Amino acid sequence: AQSVAQPEDQVNVAEGNPLTVKCTYSVSGNPYLFWYVQYPNRGLQFLLKYITGDNLVKGSYGFEAEFNKSQTSFHLKKPSALVSDSALYFCAVSPGGYNKLIFGAGTRLAVHP
Amino acid sequence: NAGVTQTPKFRILKIGQSMTLQCTQDMNHNYMYWYRQDPGMGLKLIYYSVGAGITDKGEVPNGYNVSRSTTEDFPLRLELAAPSQTSVYFCASTPGRVNYGYTFGSGTRLTVV
């Protein structure tokens, strides 16, 4: 079965420190990979995507993600966390790029002052 | 552009009641989706549509119905509400078959009591 795993329910990090939110996937075909962020009582907002090309992709608000085909991972990173980054983060994949998104369960990021 | 608009934002239903969740997009997107979000479970696909007059089931379609009479509108119908349908519902759209990412609405929080 095709799936996306976000192994951490919550990630805690101090403001100013680097952060990583992990995502691994299991799909057939070349995946299109996405990260979305959800703030309280809001819809999901697009952060970044990997379609093809450079394995390191940059997105909104200083976030970036690294595609690793051999490890089937697409971890979200930021060099210096802000308290305002605290939110729920979803990893998603479109198998082969021609199919609807499959979402992970989400990881809550808490950045402490 | 308004993007994807969902109404209502909140609703409380009694068991057995019916209601329609509205979703409208003004981006001329052909593909539209309904997801439900349960705590710790990520997003589950209920129904989707690839164009006016065409709909198909997702992972969790039981208890729901949809229609797509126009490109803009994709309403979700609950016929006999059950407590298990208490959730947050999100509508999303994307232009076409190649999935470059969704645009989400802000969600409808539904409670069935």
C-alpha cells in the first residue's frame, strides 16, 4: 500500500536552533513531494514541493527540504526556528505526479522562546 | 481571487440530520477534492472530481455524497449525520491531472451530537 509516514507526533525546538521534521514515503513511480503547514483554525498552506531536479528545494518562510531517493525521505528543515513557526506540518506525496495527494498524519512543531 | 471558499465555518448537527457543506473555487481548476481531518490521523480523502459531471470515491466515502454540476462548485452532502462524522472538512482544488499541489479552503468544523 502506498503511504506517507511522519514518525514524530511532535517536535520541540528552542528558538534560534535548527529544526527538522521527518517524512518518509512508500509509493510506486517517481513521487511528487509536498510540505504543507496548518496554523490553528486555518486551512493547509503550501510550503514547498519537489518535482524533479536539485534534491534540495527551498520554500516559503525560510523552510527547505531535501529529497533522498535511496532513503525515500523528504525531511523539512529550517536553519533557525522562530516561535511563529509553531504549527502542524503535513508531508504529502503524489505517486507518479498524476494522482491525488496522500498525506502523512502530521507533526506538531513547537518552538519555545 | 478568493481561491477556495468553504461554508459554513462551523456547524453542530444532531444525529440523523442532513446538511450540505459548500465549496466554491474561482481559479477554473478542474480537479476538486474533499478531505476530512481527524486528530492524529492526517487527511483522509472522501470524494474527488476531475471535472464537471465526474466524481469518484476516495478512501472514506461512506455516509457522504457529492455532485459537480459546474467547474466552480463541489458540494458535499451528509444525509444521516452520525457522531463518527464529527471532524474538520477541507475542500481543495488543483488545475489538472499533473499534481503540482493543492489549494485548500479554510475548512468546516462539524460536530454531530
